[in-house]
Amino acid sequence: MAPRWPWILVAVAVIALLPHLLGTPYWRGILVICAMNVMLALSLNLILGYTGQLNLGQSGFFAVGAYVTTVLVKSFGWGFWPAALAAVAAAGTLGLLLALFAVRLRGHYLAIASLGFAVITYQVLVNWESMTEGVRGIYAIRPPPPIRIDGLVDISFSSPMMLFYLVAGIALLVYLALDNVVRSPIGETLRAIREDEVSAASLGIDAARWKAFAFGLGAAVAGLAGCFYPSFVGTLVPGAFNIVESFTMLAMVIVGGLGTMIGPVIGAVVLTFLPELLRGVGELRLLVYGLALTLVVLFMPGGLVQAWQLLRARFAGGRP
């Protein structure tokens, strides 16, 4: 199936314009967080939306990406990009190791097991002080090094705008790569497992192997998002990767549209900006935020993507 080039060009144009439309450093920083959240939502959607595995341990893989990159750079003198590659490989490997046990579990059993992984990861970060500095945290983390093209350009990522371009560009590449995966025979295989694992096995599909594939790839993408978090914040503490983050990623996927590609992107954008837009209502913002999530789950179980499809079908059919 041919790539959707018009939509790709639209996405590139939106990425290029957003930092100029949101001109303050604060909102440009929110854009960086949004780009990371897009990758996190896409990573969970591959595991949950396309394979049907309720994984609540994504915050652990996010943390692995952040800490492996930072420790390799700060303590061992690695360059940022080799360290980032090692962090992605470490997160993917941990995902495969977790999958060795997770593929035997379903439903709430898998949810509890993966949640346990997130809790264990958090405790390791807190207590392995010789490596992670524990709750004291790691400070003075620098952004990715500039990209230099001799005689042409010197691209620095010290500003939120340029860091957003970097992270959003990588998020777009991740989207395109995962989109190709789910639109290929691999995607059909994953959906078959999600719908009925027994029937899939009767067709010769090795469900355990493909579940492990989804877990490993999803974990690697979450680790990739984690590589850029310390560079943006400048500090790294375990509290940034508690289990609440896993539930936030789950909310992004469900609100946007489970089992679609554009849905998690929409969910990540909405749930990144909504809390910021609600800061004006003070203490009520959490109430409004929670109410909005509840209404979406109750009345739009297919997420915002389903709501859009229903509206489009209604107007196409001539009904008001």
C-alpha cells in the first residue's frame, strides 16, 4: 500500500509551524513533552491496540531509556547518540524478557504482572544509588550535541524550538514505521491474535512469538522517547517514572482511539495540552480533567477517532 504522502506533508507543515504559533518558551516546552507523549502512546497502542495485551508497565521502559542514556553519557563518557541507541536496545531487550512471562498471561493477570515490572523498575531507580543517585537525582544534563555539516549548517538543540523539531521529527518517523508495520501482513497477524488467539493458532500463527515481537518493539519505542526526556528537563529523578505515567499513557490511547494509528497521536496531543489549558480554573482543573476523561470513555468508547467517524458518516448521509 502506497504511503499517504499528502498527510505526511501536512504533518511536516504542522510540525514546522507549531513553534511559531506557540511563540513562548513555555509552550514550546509543552510541545517537546507532547512529541515524547506521542511516541509513548504509539508504543502502548502497538501492544494493547493491535495485539490486545493490557500492558501497564510502559513507564518502566520509558525510565530505562532515560536512565541508560543519562548514565552512559554522564558516568561513562559516551556520546549522546551511541548512548541513545544502547538505551533503545536495553528497553527492547527488557520488553522481550518481560514478554517471556507475559505471553502466558491475559487480561488482568497481564496487567498486574506488567504493573509489577513498573514498580520494580521504580524501586531499582530509587535504591541503586551508586548508579542512579536515587532520590537525589542526576543534574546538569545537557541537550543532544549539535549536528554539524561542514560548511553548511550547525544545528543546536539547546533551545526548546530546535529540540521540538528533533523529537517531533523522530516521532513522525516512528509513526510512519509503525504505520507500515500495522498495514503489512504483520499487522494482520497481530490483529488476528487480538480478536481470537485460539482461531489464530488454528491458522498456524505462533501467538507467543508475535506477542513478544509487539512487546519488544513497543518497549524499544518507549525507551526511545525516554532518551530525550532528561535532555529536555535537565534533571532526572525516579519520581518522573512512577506508575501514574503508565495510566496516563493508557488514557491517551483510549481517549484517542484504541487500535488506530492516528488515535493515540490525537489522544497524546489532547491530554498533554488539556491540563495546561485548564490551569486557569485552579484546583478545579483536575475535576474537569477527570470528568472529561469519564465522558469520553462512557459515550465514545472508540475514542475521538470514533466520534469523528460518526460525525462524518452522519453528515455524509445528509442527516443534521
